[in-house]
Amino acid sequence: MPKFTFKHKHQLTIDDAKYRLSKLIEELKIDFGSFIRNPKESWTDYIAHFSFEISGGRVDGIVKLIEDEAFLEISYPIILIPFRNIVEKEIKRKAIELLS
């Protein structure tokens, strides 16, 4: 499965970063509209596991917060390679926006 990893430094408290990133899937659903289906997200302390379906493929991701950094790792099936740049660009853009 192809993977996308992303690391971003921020100046928020870890709890504020968690609160803001907990809106990531909701924000992506707004941006992608009906293309995103079955969004799921669960947090344990400062680690989130999320998934959603887009164009017939499932995207799985993990968010890890450590003090002033957020780490995202996203994996998706080969069927979504044509949409790779769009998905990665939007997730990265939205995460940076939420952490600003």
C-alpha cells in the first residue's frame, strides 16, 4: 500500500493541537463533499486512528501528537494512486490550516 507521511511543527499546546486536529476528517468531508464516505476517527490520548472511503478505496491514517509536532501517516490502496496528489495535498493543507 502506498503511504504518505507528514510532519509539522506548531506553537499550540498539545491539547489545543488535539482539539483542532480532531476536526480534520470533518473538514475534509466539507472539502470533498459526497466523495468521502464512512468517515471514522478514534483518539487514545494523543494518537488518532482515522479512515474514510473515497472513490471506491479506503484511506487509513494515524495522527500522533508530541509536544510541538504533529505526525501524520496515511496509507491507501493502489486504486487511489490517480487521486494521490489531490488527497495528500488536501490533507496536508488542512492539517497545516488547523494547526495555525
